[in-house]
Amino acid sequence: MKKSVWLIASVLFFSLSCTEFEEVGGSCTVYLKDTDAGGTQSSYVIEQDLRRNKKTGVFTYRIFDEDGSSKLWSISRAKDPEEDGTYRYFSKSQDGRTIEVDRIECGNQIYLHKDVDEED
């Protein structure tokens, strides 16, 4: 009896912990805060393997380089809010680079945009 209760509790715990992550399907466009010389907002597309932690709101993904290597990146919220109460978001690479993010668009879903009700 004790073994079956332990087994059920373990299965329930592991199944609930797996639902903490949302795998975002399809391609997503990450819009950055910076612009190029012509005034166009910089962006890049994530084609695969984008995941969002539902609890923390952190996105993780890989970007593959031309030589076949890849870097793990994450997009997370700044620790402290701005004076107006909003938060800034940053994309950080495992090599230490940081880029400020405006929003992420995945099909008709928009994440992190300040003008839209968000689920982060």
C-alpha cells in the first residue's frame, strides 16, 4: 500500500513539473529595442526549440551559428521595474552578451509587449 501511494505521488509530481514549460510551436520573431541606420527595428526569427517557463516567464532557445555550433539564449525580465512600474526584458547568451528585447511574436500570440495584456 505504501509503495503504491509513493508511486502515485511520484508520478503526479513529475507530470506536474513537466507542465511548467510551454513549448512554443512554429517560428517566432524577436523584436529588439535597437534600430538600424535606416530606423528599422532590429529583429531575428527563432525557427525551433523555443520554450517558456510558465512560472517565471523566462524564454529559452538556441541560435545556431554558420559553423553548426549553437548558443543557448534566454529572455528574462529585469530584476527591478522602471519608474513607471513596467519592466525591461533582456536576451542573454551563454557567452555573456545582452540585448534588450521589445516583444516576441509567435503567430497571433504576442509576449512581453507593454501595450498588450500579457501572461508573464
